[in-house]
Amino acid sequence: MDTSEQQRRVFGRAVRQRLEDMGRSRAWLGAEVARIELGEGARPYTASAVTMWVNGDTEPTRPKVWAIERAVGAKAGALSRL
């Protein structure tokens, strides 16, 4: 996925808002994304990695984006198309 800094930041703000609405932490998201993407017992992504996603500093891979959408209850493509 080739994205601009602005697109990464818009995506990150949407993820951050979803987490706030759900009352979930970045650590929770890291664990949930790892579980969805890699399976039960997978080592969670760190809260630091999630912070980089939600701040728009790094672009998560497509499988991670799909797992993020699923974890926060967004329809497939809802966040990745922002």
C-alpha cells in the first residue's frame, strides 16, 4: 500500500477514535491484531508499534490494516479507504 503521510495520519486518527470509543488501549489493539493476523498465541505487537500506526509514522501492511479494521469493528475497507 503506497500512502501519503496525510493518508496515514487520517487512518491513524480513525483508529485512535475507534479505540477511544471502545475504551480499549493500544496494547489491546496490538494483541488483537496479532491474534487476528497470526493466530491464537501469537506474540502481540507492542504498544509502541501501534502508536506509530495511529500517529501516521509508519504504514501497517495490508494484512495488518485488515486485522485492525476487524479488531475495531469496522467494515472491511472502511478505514483503509480513508
